[in-house]
Amino acid sequence: MTYVITEPCIGTKDASCVDVCPVDCIYTREEDPQYYIDPDTCIDCAACEAVCPVSAIYFEDDVPEQWKQYTATNKAFFKDVPASERTFRQRSERSAQG
């Protein structure tokens, strides 16, 4: 199981979730409308869920019915996008912005 980022993130990309993730498993690309959680790296700590300002993050089993497709969208990102194309803000960049 993992956490999933859903529709409210689209267009927001606040990155509070990225800043608190202890295992650095949240990625995006410049052209993507949202962030994505790597299901193979996520440790289910819920740190990201607690800080999301738009309540877009849910435990996989708790994703609301209207946003269930985001579970597949999230998994597809990590299947289809090569690791070299995924963007991740390094901790030093995150600290400088805070």
C-alpha cells in the first residue's frame, strides 16, 4: 500500500508534501500538473497527507471514489517516466525556499 496524490493537487503543486517526505519519494516534471508518490519507495508514514494544503493525499485504500483513477495515474507515472526525467527538489533547495 502507498499514499496517492489526487485531483486537488492539479494546478497547485504546493510542494509541502515534498518538503516533509522522509524518504524522498515524491516526484514530478515541469510539464506535469501534479506531484506523484513512488509506490515502491513510500513508507506509509502519512507525513505528506498531514501537510497537504488542498487535502489531495490519501492512503490508497481511502481514495474517494471520484478520484480512484489517480491510483493508476500515480503508478503509471513511475512505470512510464524514466527516472532521469523525474524532478525532485534536493533538501538544500527546499530549505532555501522555506
